[in-house]
Amino acid sequence: MLPLTERSSPNQTAILSHTEFLLYGFPGVSVSRSLLLIPFLSIYLVILAGNGLIMHRIWAEKTLHSPMYSLIFLLFAVNVSCTSAIVPKLLLGLAFGLNHISLDGCLLQMFVIYLVVTFESALVLLMALDRYVAICRPLHYHLVMTNNLLVLLTFVGLARSVLLISPIVILISRVPFCNSNVISSIACENMALLSIGCGNISRINLIGLLVRILVSIVDGSLLLVSYVIILSTALKAARGQAIHKALHTCCTHMLVAFLIYLCGLLTSVVYRLDASISVNVQNLVSAIYYLFPAAVNPVIYGLRVKEIRVCLKKTFRVKNTDHEVVSKRTIVRISRPGESPIN
């Protein structure tokens, strides 16, 4: 374990500023730390399998090559990217005690995590736009929601995420870390890093708060207004099965968006109450925020979106059919001459 250092005086800050840290999630758990490996590994494998399977079906099935399913594909790719930036390092620490991480590695992890989290919010907004055009302007849907527009809006959302996150990461990279080199978190989050920094961090806190307001409140408000318009338009149209199908898909997107913003709000509240909540509880809430939506989203879309559900059933049906064919061929091969193979 890396040694802890006492708070240094201002003239010692540049000398004692750490460049290597100990990423030590769940510091209150010592004896049974290895037992945490089982649930986190299981959840990570579920995330990879669930998201990867639906991504594969969307990629392989030509009938799903539409803007809505492209956005779902990107959402699942974001889920895998965010969890892959966190869980492997956490598992190495729990299993083998490989908790060391450099300052550059920590900043890179932070950048990737917050980049995909803010990009996820942009994707949810794009899903709302797609449903708005599909329900409120159905005759112009294929003219408006083209592949070129989808690529452009996706690039704008990604660029927005880079512009929002880069200043925070750059400012944190200039903070002297002279209080401690132990990060009591499951990942290199900005609040966890700033808690062991010294010097004036008020500007970074202000920028972080503004980014949180922009992503959570502004995006959430736009999302709420858009779905209110969508629902009111759909209820006025009332065209039977087509509107019912559109509303069903719309409600699925709303459920996923609600889950994402609810977990984000829970994390913000817990961090603001850090004086009365233990570090382990904060880490548990962070794990829920990063892992729970990624694990549940494939289940939501797999159960509620008919086209994805049909493709998944087709996949398993083909696999079962191939297995039966192979079994019959094997039986025929091992049957003796003159005997009828078992059917």
C-alpha cells in the first residue's frame, strides 16, 4: 500500500504532490474484500452479454437498420464503455490488490466515464427527437430522420460532451494532491480526487456544478417537455394500432431515461450529504449509478420492443435448431449398418 502523507504547507505543495494513487474502493471492508469480486464480476458479465447480444442482433438484422435502433445500439455501446472503464480495474483491486493507478491513468478514466455519461444524456434526447418526428410528423419521418442527420446529431452530442468534460479534467490535472494518495472510491471521480487535493478548488466545483445542471436539469427538462408534446399529439391522433405501437416504444424510452436520471440524482444527493453518509454507502450508490442501468436496459428493450424481442427469439431458435440437426447427424453416424437411426 502506498504511504499516506500529512497535509503539507504551501511551500511544500509542489514537492509532495502525488503522481500515483491507491484506488481503494470500499475501504471499510477489509476481511471479506475478495467476496465483493463475485457480485461485481457477475454483474459485469451480465452487462457484456446482454448489451453485446442486442448490439449484435441490431448490427446483423437489416430490418433494424433504422435511426431508432441505431440510437439503441449507441446507448448499449455507451453502457459497455462506461462499465469497462470502471469494473476491470475494480476487479483487479479486489482480486489481486492491484489498486495502484497513475495520475494520468486516473484522469483518463475520469474523462472516459464522464464523457460517456454526458453522451448518454444526449442519446436519450436524440431518442426523444426520433419519437417526436415519428409520432408528430409521421409523413415526413423518412425525409427528416435521415442517416446523415443522425450522424450529424450524434457528432454534435459527442462534441458537446467533450467540450463539457475537458475543462474539468484539465483543471483537476493542475491541482496539487498533497493531502493523501488514497482515493476511497470505485473510480476516479472528480469529487473523490478533489477531496484529497489542496489549494483553491472552488472554480472546479463551480464548473462541475454547472455541467451537472446543464446535463441533468436542462436535458431532463427538454426530455420532459418533448414527451409531453409527443403524448398529447398521440392522444389527439388516436389512430389505433400504429399509435399504440409508437406510444409503447415511446414509453420504453421514457422508462430508460427515468432510470438514468433517477440514478444520477441519487448519486448527487448522496455526495452532497457526505458528512452523514459513509464512504462505503457512497461507493455503493456510485456502483448502482454506473452499473444498474447498463444491466437493466437490455432487459427493458428485450421485453418491451417487439422487433428486438422477435430477433432474439429467432437467434435462440436458430441455435436450438442447429443443435438438433447436429445431434441427429451424430446419431445417424454412430448407428450400425442395417439399423434405423433413432428419430
